[in-house]
Amino acid sequence: IQLTQSPSSLSASVGDRVTITCRASQGISSYLAWYQQKPGKAPDLLIYAASILQSGVPSRFSGSGSGTDFTLTISSLQPEDFATYYCQHLDSYPFTFGQGTRLEI
Amino acid sequence: EVQLVESGGGLVQPGGSLRLSCAASGFIFSNYWMDWVRQAPGKGLEWVANIRPDGSDKYYGDSVMGRFTVSRDNAKNSLYLQMNSLRVEDTAVYYCVAAITFTGRRAYLDSWGQGTLVTVSS
């Protein structure tokens, strides 16, 4: 199963609403996670099961979708949100990641 | 607090072998799936392998199948990755990950180590 994220990169400003999409090459139910990664750091889990917010993650992050089309939305960008975002499916092995979306100021 | 500390990375020649270790603490290690994920310099994330809590099932990514072996020692709270027949394209930071968050029959990768760098070069 291949995951395609769009866009690959995105420029936005503090306060903007941003949406990143992840499309699976076949249906994966809701077995999808979203991660945030900052330079030189390990990724952090933001969203799991497509729409469940991981504990401690700000509520401005939300996820939706099922089947083949998924979205990660940041409702109002904060300075600390500028990072790279990845989706990952857990439907069947191997568990692949999307290619990433770099969110820049 | 969950802590995962990888070790064993370093420089190895193509065709060589290396064994990574991950020491886990702060959670009941024997209850959870454990994964390895890697990231080549400047590139995206690649899922490498995972192993069932009791070690009975192991799964691998296509690019490492037949060359890498994941294992665990629950008595020592440790995860391992034996890497054989290493290639230049295996150069990456390797992360040990605990899949503690469980819902809908899936264990999600929620606790990551800091990673260890493996460089394959002559």
C-alpha cells in the first residue's frame, strides 16, 4: 500500500488554517496515523486511528477520513507547528509512511 | 516516563553486519509491540520491522526482508535489530519505537527513542 501526501511542501503564516492530505493506493479503513517531526528530533504521534487526538496534543490539530482519503488540519498555525508531517498506515504489512509534507513559514 | 535508548550504531563496510540494541524502561515492555523505523539523511521515514509482545511474530519492510532480523528479550527489557549484508542505502538513523497506544486492533507508534546512526560506507 502506497501513501501519497499533498502538498510536498507548504508555506503558511501564523494563524492560518492548513490542511494536508494523505491518499492511500487502496482502502485502509481508519488505520492511519499522523506524525510531526522537527529537525534533529524523533517524530511525535499526533493523531491515530485517523481522527483520535493523541494525549497532550493541542486541539488545533484534527484528523479525518477513512478508506483511501485522509486529512490533517491545523486550525490556527502556531510558531511551533512549523515542521514536517508524515502519515502512516497500519492496515497490512508493511506499514508504510507517506513521503512527508514540509510546512514552512 | 517511557524511555527508549538505542545503541550499536556506527560505521560499517558494505556487506558487513551490525546489531542494534534498544533498552526500554518506564513501561511494561513485555506487553507491547515494538518497531524499528529508519530515516536516511535528509529523507523521509521508513518502517523497518516490528515484533509481537511475546516475540512469536515478526514483520519486515520489503527493503530489509531476508537481511534484517528483529528480536527481543523481555527479561532484559531489550529490543534488537540484527542487520546483515548491509548496503550503502541502509545508511540512516534507526529509531526504536514502542507501540503502546492500542485501539481498533492496532498498536500505534507513540513512543520513540532518540535514534542511532548507521553509516554503511567503504
